[in-house]
Amino acid sequence: MDGGIDATTRSDRWGYPVRTASDACIAAIDAYYDQVLAYGRDRAVILRAARHDPSCVLANALSAHFLAGKDPAESSRLLGAASDSLDNATPYEGAVFGAISCLMAYDRDDDLAVDRHFELLKEFPKDLLSLKRAQTLCFYMGRPDLSLNLVQEVLFCVIGHCLVTLLLNAQQVLVYNKDQSYIYGMLSFPLLELGRMADAEGAARKGLGINSCDLWSQHNLCHVIQYECHFEEAVKFMETCSSTWNSCSSFMYTHNWWHVAVCYLEGDSPLDKVLEVYDHCIWKELERSDAEPAEVYVNALALLMRIYVRDHMHHIAERLMLLANVFKDESMWHVEWHLDILALWALASTKETSKAEGLLKSIKSRFSLMSRKKQQQMQSAIRLAEAIYEYGRGNFQSVFDLLGPDFDVTGFKMIGASDEQLDVFNEVWYIVLLNIGQFSKVIEEVKKQVCKRGAPFLWQLLEKAYSMEGRSDAPLAGERAKVLEAASFK
């Protein structure tokens, strides 16, 4: 399979052969694996691999993918360098090159890119970096089902048991990945996105049992505890873990603190607690010289929007204005869909109407250049963008007209957001319904949600809708909200 190990071949951390005579090159590749899987800050280490051996296909392909959104010209050059050396590559390197090339194609077909990663992982199932890369693609496709299938496929290839057994006893993966926590975090996340919370919790705890510092498993376990409305438990767990976050990426660092802040907010803690996390654990990240600003902004905006929905605009006006000013700079546009949609809200709600209109027009222009298949996948994202722009301007009837009477944000994962991140758009929807007098519709929708997850804010909305309809059960909903608040933080 590898054409033989010789003086010009090294093995990477998975044990797969890489054509290079440079120990420094392979060390940088291995370091990159660790940085990506651990959400580290030094993912640029892969560029050293290409410098140590400019002819190494794997080093060039991984470097090209790393730079794809940062330096397109250099990324293209590196992918070309990898292509030029393919005749000397090992089959493993060729498979990785093929998968990355498909992923980076100008007219990329997402389904085809996932298929290429499936093929790669069938032959090289220990390559957890390729699994992570494929799962990230699935996340931005809004396809947790495919993401889970990738993990199951890997586990199936590794240990050769039926899938049912694998899910019940994922520890069998240790036959080939001993002491690897990462596989369990990668199993846990699609499970929780598919609503399989008990299975997700089990996988996350398994990962943490191997490595308590595995950030992805920490994050996933927090998701589960938070979903169950055990907000105090989630905060205590994450604050205990927080000492392990100092070397993680700007996104993961601020996103983990975002979860903490949302738990405080959902548990109806004093707003000062929420804003303390925002100021000192999210916004303060920008002071670091190696911070990735866009990764901070998405979590900052997402938190402020939740506060705004809860009618606390006067507490966040200055903070929101600072963020809106950031997005007057068009170079901050189109990093990802989720950030664009949040930025639309920030600009519109701070009366930066011209810039908001410009961003929305630019989003639609980019949409028009997509393939027909991609347009079909992203059509609802355009509709959400339009609606959030109108929401920021206070045009509630326009929001309703755009989203229709049966809006449910669970079908909008393609903007690159988890269920927890998407929840705020459902909250926006309920506020819109209240403002246009659709009280019965609010009651209908919120009652569905509290049957799944009885967060205090949902009960507060139900109390308000009952009151506006003049129903006698409004006090009962209000009492339920107070009981849940009291139980959230004792």
C-alpha cells in the first residue's frame, strides 16, 4: 500500500507513509494534526512543513487547505506544488490530496467532497484529521447525519463490528486509536445535533475519561447539560475546565465562554454576570496579538443578540455599537454565513441602514453566482438574512411575511450554526409573533418547545402570550418560569 519505507519516506503520527526525507517536515505535520484536533492556536505550524520540504505532497496539500480562506493565491500555489509532485507521493498522500482538491475546487460539489473523504477514510481509517475536515464540511452543509455516518464508517472500518455494537461500545476504537480522546468528541457532536443527548453525553464522557483536557468533548458535554437546563452544573463544569483553554483558538476560547454566558442568561442570573463574561472572556480575547478577530465577533454578536431579544438593549448599546462599527469594514464580510447574518442584525439595529443594505445586497450577489444546486441548499439562508435585517430595523410584519407562519430554525443548519446557536432565531420569531398580535401562534409554538426543553425564558414568553390573550393560565406559566429560574442557580 505504501510502496515500501525507504530513506525518503517517513511515517506520520497515524503510521501512514509520507514521502519526505525531512524529519522536521514530518514533525510539523504531526504538530498540525495536534493543533487542529485540540483547537490549538498554532495551526500555522503546517506552513513550516512545506518550507522544510517544498516537494512533500502532504505538507503542500495541508498547507494549501489551511491558507484557503486567508491567502488564496498562496493556497493555489501550494496545491499546484502538491500536484506537481504527485508521481512521487504515497497512496495515502494521493488520497489526502484528492480529498482536499475536491474540497477546494472553485465550483465545489459538497456531496462529492464528502464522498471523497468517505473513500479516504475507508482506506486510511486512523486519519482523524481527515475525519475532522470532513465533519467540518458536513457542519456547514447542515448535515449532522452525514457527520455521524463518517464516524460510524471509521469505527466500522477499524474494528469490524456491526454499527449497533459500535454505538453502544465505542471503546472498541481503541484497538487502533489507543489513548485517543478525539474520536469520542467527533462521535458526540453529531449525536447531540441529531437530538440523541444520552448517546452524546456518553461519548463525550468517554473522551474526557481518556483526556480531561479534550476541548471538544468538554464543549459537547456542556451542550448536553445546558440542553437539560442544568445551567448551574454546566457553568461549574465549564469554569472548572477553563484553565485548559488558554492555548486554544480564539473561536473555541470565546465559544466556550459564550456557553457559560448563555447559561447565566438562560438561568436568569443578574445581567451583570453575563456582561462580565462578555467583557473579560470574550471581548478581551481581541487584546491578544494572535487573536483571530472574526472568531471572536461571531460569539460576541451571538451573545449580544440573545440579550437584545430579552429586551436589554439599554445595557448593551455601547458594546453593540462597537461591533457594528467593525462591520462597516467590508473586508469583514463573508467570512461565514452565520457571522454575516448576525452582522446584518447589528448594523440594522444600530441604524447603520446603508451598510446593512450593502451587506445584504452583497450576500445576494454572492448567492447569484452559486451553482443551481448550491442555491437550492442556501435559499432558506437568504430568506433568514432578509428577515434578520428587517428584525433589526423593527419591521416585525416584514419578518413574518418573509419567514411565513411555519418557521422553524432547525432547518437552517446550513448557515454554519449548532442547534444551540440557532435557538436565538426561534426566540426572534416568538418576539415577532408577539409584536404582530399572533398570540395563539406564540402559544402553539412555545408549548411545543417547552415539551422538549423548558427553559425559563420560554415560560416567560408563554406567560406574556397568555396574558395578551387574556387567559387565566398566565400566572401558572409565570410561576413555572420562577421555579425553573430558582432551580437553575441555587
